[in-house]
Amino acid sequence: MTQPNNPLHGVKLEDILNHLVATYGWEEMGEVVPVRCFTHDPSVKSSLKFLRRTPWARKRVEELYLQSLD
């Protein structure tokens, strides 16, 4: 099933995180999405765990990712 209007379709959360870290860095991400997994001893692994169980934070990260593509 294709989703032509969904730019996140087929993009893994880990790939989104890696892109954002490379683009903004943890510090700036922590300012935009103020969560501990970005501001205190950040890692992709801890962030993935948090974002998978926290819908509001995942939504903000996905929005930041889409903005970074513009």
C-alpha cells in the first residue's frame, strides 16, 4: 500500500533521529523538543525508546524532521 501524501511513509524513526542529530545536534533538538532524552546524556537508543512510547514527543520530532527537509 502506497501513501503518496505521507512524506514520512517508509522512513524509520531511527533514520529521522540520525538526520536531526546531524542537522541540528542534540542541544538544539532539546530546545525545540524539551525532553530529557535530548538534554541529559542523549543517545539515539534512549531517544528511540522514549519516542516510541510518547506520541506527543514523536509528533514534534516528525514535524521538526519535515521542516528540515524544506
